[in-house]
Amino acid sequence: MEETQVQSEELLSQHAELENLNTELEAQTLRLQSSEEELKVQHEELMQSNQELEERSRLLEDKNLLIAERNQEIQQKAEELALSTKYKSEFLANMSHELRTPLNSILLLSRLLSENNEQNLSSDQIESAKVIQSSGTSLLTLIDEILDLSKIESGKMTLEYASLNLNDISADLNNLFLPLVNEKGLAFTINIDPNLNQRFQEIGLE
């Protein structure tokens, strides 16, 4: 009886231990199941993140291709513009040479006429020769200014400051327009404010 009672107590103890083990196993099983569910959720989130990253990567590649195409177009237009500027500069230089040759002859002949070394011209004829010379000089200046545009485009322009007299400008304008005014029977006068500085700085181009 004593042995049976001892064995019974041992069995009860083992049974209690088994129940504790079962409880622990069940708790571990629940923890494993919870971990599996968390891993499953994380896996799904990672899959979704990967899909989003792949989509963003495709969009980025498309944008890079578009930027590369635009850069190529800009480069091509820049080359075309540089070539066009080169041709225009060459054309202006050639045209300037073609215009200067007859213009220099006009300036020379008008100067000789205005000097009237043979004393065979009237005062009106001498004044007309001076107007021709002044107009030719203005035209020559205009040609130089047109050439300045090509210099600006090529980046070879420098500034030069010079002093001008308003009276000289007034005289040039008067000589330029007076024949036309007289022909049409109009009155032409240039008035300069006496309080205005007669000399001012001009920005020239080289």
C-alpha cells in the first residue's frame, strides 16, 4: 500500500509536470503562430514595397530617358544656332566688305567736291557734297554697328567710353535732313535745352 501510494504521488507529480509542459507548449505554439502571422504580414508588406520600388524605378528610367532626349535636342539646337551664327557673321563680314568699297569711293569723291579745289562749284553744290559725305559717314558707322552685333554674339565685344558733343550731333542731323526738308517745303529746327549738359559719355563697342 505504501509503494502504491508513493507511485500514485509520483504519477500525480508527473501528470502535473506534463500539464505544465503542455501549457508551455501551447503557449509556445501560440507565440509561433503569432510570429508566423507577423512574418506573413511583413512579407506581404515587403512584396508591396518591392512592387512600389519597381514602379518608381520604371518611372525614374522613363524620366531619365526623357531628360536625355531633351538634352540631345537642346544640344542639337545649340549646334544649329552656333552654325547659323557663324554663317551670319561670315555673311555680315562679306557684306561689310562689299559695301565699304563703293562707300569709300563716295566719301572720297564727296570730300573732294566739298573742298572745291578748282573753285567751280556753287555754295549749294558744296553744301550738298558735305551732306553726301556726312550721310556716307553715317552709313559707314551703321555698317560698323551691324558688325558689332556679330561681335556681341561671338563674345568678342569690349566697351569703350567716349565723349560726344550735342552740337555736333545736331549739326549732323541738320545736314542729313535739311535737303529733304527743303525739297518738301517744310521747316526743320533742332532745339537743345540750354540747361542740358552739352557733352555726355557714350558707350562705344570694339
